[in-house]
Amino acid sequence: GIEDLFQPQLSPGGSNRRTQEDQTRSFWGDYLLDCEENDSSVTLEEIFMFATGLPCIPPAGVNPQPRLQFDTSSKFPTANTCANTLKLPLLDNYNTFKANMNFGIKNSPGFGCY
């Protein structure tokens, strides 16, 4: 699935930051499930497009491998499509995470342009 596609860049185990990152990874998993089950305004394809600039996963895979990073400076997701990096916001609850992910992806520059 798309969750396995992104390699998380995590802080050292046991750190406060790592605890936040693990919680956000759990939110990310729930969010992908919601998107997959059409329980979100965003689709998995749109997440992939936002993170990589590609409309779908190529048969040969994605190079460089998409990475998941965690960002305290923004409340919304950001992406570097050249490096296939998706930065997730570190937020306290899932409802805010989901709303901000939907908003950030839907309102990104170039969104929906193929």
C-alpha cells in the first residue's frame, strides 16, 4: 500500500520528538485508510501526486524512494516533489490532522494540474 511506499525519517527512540512522530505516523495510517475508504475529500492518488508530482505509481517503482518527514514549523503538509519528500505536521489530535491534510493537499499550488 501507499503507507509502505514512504520511508519515515524518525528521531531517536525514546525522545519526546519521537513520541510525537509515532503519534503522527499513527494519524497518517488512519488518514490513508480514510482516503482509501472514501471517508475523506482527498484520494490516495492525490496524496501521491502532492508528494511526488506523479499521477500514479510507476510499474518500476519510484526513485528516489518517497520519504516521510515531520515538521513542527507548519500546521499543514508540505512536499518537495523533486526529492519525493512529504512533510507531515505534528498535531495533537486526529481530527485536526485530517482537516489540515485535506486543506493543505487541496490548496497546494499546481494541485490538480496534470
